[in-house]
Amino acid sequence: MAQLWGGRFTKQTDQMVYEFNASISFDRKLYRQDIEGSMAHVKMLAKQEILTQEECGRILDGLEGILRDVESGTLAITSEYEDIHSFVEANLIERIGDVGKKLHTGRSRNDQVALDMRMYVRDEVQTTDALLFGLLQVLQTIMEENVDTFMPGFTHLQKAQPVTLAHHIGAYFEMFRRDRSRMKDIYHRMNYCPLGAGALAGTTYPLDREYTAQLLGFDGPTRNSMDSVSDRDYVIEYLSALSAIMMHLSRFSEEIIIWNSNEYGFVELDDAFSTGSSIMPQKKNPDIAELVRGKTGRVYGALMSMLTTMKGLPLAYNKDMQEDKELVFDAIDTVESCLRLFTGMVSTMKFNRETMEASARNGFTNATDVADYLVNRGVPFRDAHGISGRLVLKCIAQGKALDDLTLDEFREESDVFGGDIYEAISMKTCVGKRLTLGAPGQEAMRAVIEENRIYLQENPAGQF
Ligand code: ARG
């Protein structure tokens, strides 16, 4: 075991205690942030004449060497160190000798880990945003191609009114667009640098916190040193936003699972994105969609764990907070792989347009339009609703659609009906006349698609 402390101890740490306490097995992920943070710290120490330029140069060379060797695989991050901070410091001292011992001047592992974690999450927020952007592009293409693809819209999973595939997919476009805006919010709220907060109460050295914040791309330093080392709000916000992404992916997955069933047959998953059964040769299963739906739970779990970990903590740093890492790392791996797989699945999925349209025709989804026809000719809506309902009943008894009723059959319920009823309740009219902003009518839809296009153009990935 190699550790950064021990002066006031007279006994070795118990091996079990050491292992329970150690975080190297997971915080090794933070090596780059740890080294970059250390470089900025050292540059600032030199600028403030706390270290000489010569010392600074040697430490920077040493840190660069460590980064290079870790990235090239020649230096392994092994469990003989307690955490990533000890690993970097011990390696530095090994490389450059005693001057390496000056690295930690005016710094604590508390502000150091707060910085590393913030920089890590800040990068991941951008990766998540880029993946969401990729998914939105796929959805936009589906929308552009399916403005005229009719399908039933559902409420209570019962056929309700006809919509288009573009409209249905457009609902998910809105959700993932909001998810992107959450990434932006989180980024701007969290982008303040905790370095220089020390263990909890700042330091007596004349640190220039503005300078380190600037070197590391932050909007400025954090404003309270106790909050700086104990704030994990950004972790919670990120996990919460990741949970919302999973909730959206899970709802979409559920629909794909339903659409892909034999009974619906609205979509067919690409062979590359579905799996077979070991016993039933006819099966082509939507495992990817099911797994995305299933993995939602563990991301919610990470959010609940983190909220629970934080709830009783007195100021300032407490070791409990070390628990943030595994939760966040797992949630990130989960969400990012789900976004990648889901985007691939959706972009290769085939839509059975005829089946969708036939389904929209067969479910009396134009019953509201029969009522609206009457209303437009002076019948009060409540009466029109009753007339349309009785016509539906008649159709059910005869096993046919409203469009298939004869004019006489219509007129048995109301003599307001005329020959133009067929045109009025055709799928084309039912959808085409729904032109309020956000409705499925083709013209309304094209306007939204154009707005989406401008949004995607003006908000590319990587712009924060
Ligand atoms: N491994 C610790 C963490 O992840 C680093 C900070 C430790 N600080 C301390 N005083 N023990 O939170």
C-alpha cells in the first residue's frame, strides 16, 4: 500500500480497512482530469511565486510523462495505491524526486477530487449531448419521410384519432430535445472551479483561483470553500437528467416492442438489431428495446442512491461522497450504450406503412370527424357525439368501417348527412385538416420539421 499520509500513525492500516477505504479500482477513470488539474495548480503556484519556475517546469514535465505513459499503456494504474491522487503523486516523486513533493502545496484531496469529478462530469455531459443529437438527426429523417404515413394515434392504448408517423416520432423529438437542453443547463450551472477550496476552509497561500479556473475552462471559481468540497448537486442533476433520458428511451422501446409484435406488425426490426430464440425457430425478438427498457431501473437506482447518500451529510467533505463515482460511472456507461444501440435500432427499423394505415382505418379513428361534420352543419356537439356513437355501433354489428356505410345508413341516424360525408371522414381529410400548430396535418407538420431542421443546424453537438 502506498499512501499520502501516515505521519501521525504508529501502526500500519489494517489490510481490510485499506481495501474498504481504497477507491483506485474505480477512480482510476479520473487520471486525465487529475493530471490536468494538477498541471493548472502547479502553473498557478509558480505564477504566485509559491513555487519557482524551475520547480514548476520539472513538475509539469513529470506530470506530462505520467499522462503519456498511462495513455500509451506503459504505466499501469495498479491497486497498490489508495486512489488516483496517490497514484499520480507517488509516480511523480518517483520520476522527479523531492520536488514532486511540492505538488500538493495549498491543495487537499477534497478540492482535488471535487475538481476531478466536476471535470469528468462536464465532459460526459457533452458526450451525452452529442449522442442525443445523433438520435435527433435520425428522428428528423424519419419525420421528413413520413409526413403522409397515416397511423392510429392512441390514448389508453386504444385507437383514438388518426395521426401520422411523422407526428408520432415528432413527440419523441421534443422529449430528446428537452433532454439536450437539460445538458446545457447542467453544464452552465456546474461550470465553476472548486480548486483552491483546500480541505474545507481555503488556504493561507496566496492562490489565484481565478487563474486556475480560467486555465481549466471554467466560468470562474466557486464562491464558498465548504460548499466547494461538499457539493455534488451537479452529480444529482446529471443523474436526474440521465433518468429522464432513460424514461424517454424506455417509453419509446415499449412502443417499438408493441409495434414489432405479430399482432401489430407496424415495424420490422433489422436482423442486426434483433435476436432469435434457442427453441422457437420463428422468433425474432426485440431484445435491444427490452434491455433499454430494463436498464432504466439501474439509472433511477443511481439517482436514488446518490440522493440518499447526500441527505444526512453535515458540512463539509465526508467520505460517503466517494460513493458518487461508481454510481455515476455505471449510469454513464448504461445511458451512453443505450443511446448508441437505440439510435442504431431506430435508424435500421422498417416501417410497414400499409399495415399502419390499415390499422388507422379499422379502429373508427374518424368517429370524431363524423361528429365534427355534423357540428359544422349546426348540430350541437353532444348530439353529434351520440349520432356518431350509434353509427359506430352499427358498424361493429356489421363488421365494417364508418367509410363503408351507405349514405342511407348514415341518414338513418341524421338527415344532416350528405354525399360529402365520405370526403369529410377520409383519412386524408381527417389528418390534413388538423392544422393547428403541433397537430399532425401535413402543413403543420412540415412547419415543425423545418423548425427542427433549423434547430439542429444552429445547435450542433459540441456547442456549449
Ligand atoms: N477517494 C476520495 C473520494 O473519492 C478522495 C478524497 C479523499 N479525501 C479524504 N480526505 N479522504 O472522495
